[in-house]
Amino acid sequence: MQPRNMSMSGVVDLAAVKAAQEAKAKAEQARAQSAREGGAGAISPADLVIDVDEAGFERDVLQRSAEVPVVIDFWAEWCEPCKQLSPVLERLAVEYNGRFLLAKVDVDANQMLMQQFGIQGIPAVFAVVAGQALPLFQGAAGEAQIRQTLDQLVQVGEQRFGLTGLTVDPEADPGAGAQAAAPEQPAGPHDGLLEAAVQALDSGDLSGAVQAYKNVLNEDPGNEEAKLGLAQAELLQRVQGVDPQQVRRDAADKPADVQAQIAAADLDLVGGHVEDAFGRLIETVQRTVGDDRDTVRMRLLELFEVVGPDDPRVIAARRALARALF
């Protein structure tokens, strides 16, 4: 069993950049399928905390992450900090009332999962959102920090991936294991155009995807899904067909060349080196003035859109950019 489409640090790669658009459609399809099959709908609060092993990881974590963020608690019986952290996570899973699902993994019984997530010590807490994995924190953490992290996770799940969570019925039978069947949402005025953009990305038609997202924004300039999709599609379009080795040679040989640094930053981001991309452009802002500085700043803002405004790396880079500018 090998987890698929997983990006251990929120990596932006050619598969992951489409996750935000595809996840919402997958979640709606899953809810519709559940309704057609006569799904039981609401679940018991007891079902918000589940034990997961390697055999059930794809079903219980990857597939369910298309509907709700799944928080993974890696623990062991002998781990004293785990005994402090796990009860807090379990209590918060119930308190958050279906906005995330808590999956507990005993590392002693699931060594392969521990290796796949690159865990060096426990407790370790990860999340999987729309099939994408990201680390939350390692070691014992205070409840205030945990709540802040969970709030950010839930917000990202809702805003970027359309994950509406699970419906919880306090009177539902514990152990029923029924996944929530959220009420179907009416089609939005731009759903057809957004779907056309996703299909264009799937077929490799980046120009078509760019135009489709622009069509949405022409009618609805504040559409966040279209903004994110356009930024991602334009990034892929820029790096399509370039020679990565030549781009990196140019960037190394010409540190003062704005376009060389911008091209290298695009490659950094597509390759998942988010901090490197941001750091490269912030350093270039510090070295430039006038139109060159503004060109670099605008590209950096575009890359912020690709990663997402709530990502901690974007928040940190915005602060660094402000220091560089002022």
C-alpha cells in the first residue's frame, strides 16, 4: 500500500496544483454517490475518532479526505507525551463537530506508514486534505496552539478545497460508520466555466485553462477558486518546455538578472521548494530598484496566490517582503 498524491510539506507539483479544483468536484460526487446508495447521513460523535492501519489507510484517510480534513495522530503505547496529546485531540475532534476527522495510527503496528511520512519521533501530527498530506506539529503542544492549527486547517479545507465536513448527530448509533451525506449545493453561476478549466488542465491544455479561468474572473472578479486556478495554470504554462538545467545555470551565473531569478523561482515552486522560491525573490527585491523591483514583487505576489494566502510559508514571506520593501 502506497499513499498516492501526497505532498509531505504542501509541495506544489504538477499533480498537486489541480487538487483545489478537483477536490470540490470529487467531494460532491462522493456525496451524491452516498445519497444514491441510501447512505445513513449523519454519524455519531464517537465515529469522529477512528483507528487506522496500513491496510485501511487509503479507504479511511485518502478517500475520506475528499470530504473532510483528516488529522492523523501517530502514537505508541509507550510514548508518555502521546498520552497527554491524544486525549486533547480526541476531545477537540468531538468539539469541532465534524469539521475534521481524527485518525489514530499506532506506529508500532504500522511501521510502513511511519516511514512513508518520514517521522523521526512521536507524537507527530499530520493532516491529509484532498489527498495532500502536510505536517502540523511534532511533540507535545499546548491546546491553544493545537486549536490555532486546527482552525487554519479547517479554513483552508473549506476555502481552497470546498470540504464541508461531516454531519454529526449526537443521537446517531455509535459505530454505524456512516459517512456524512451533506446536502447538495445548488450549482453556482460559474460552475460550468470552472469545470471547463479543470478539464483543460486534465488534458494538458494550459492555454485553454488560463482562458477559462479568465472568463470566470471577467464576470466575477472576486472568485477565489478562479484566482487560485489562474495563478496555478499560468505557473505551469510558464515552466512548460523550459530547460531546468539552463534556467538554474542562468540564475547562478547572473544573480542580478531579474528574469533569470524569476524563472528559477517558478521552477523552485513547481518542484515543491516553496521557501526557496520565496527567498530567492525576496533577496532579488532587496537587490533591485524601480521597475525591476516592482516586476519581482508582482511575480512573488502571483506565487503567493498559487500556494494560498493562509499557508504559513506565505504569511512568513509576506512579512519578509514588507521588511525588504520598507
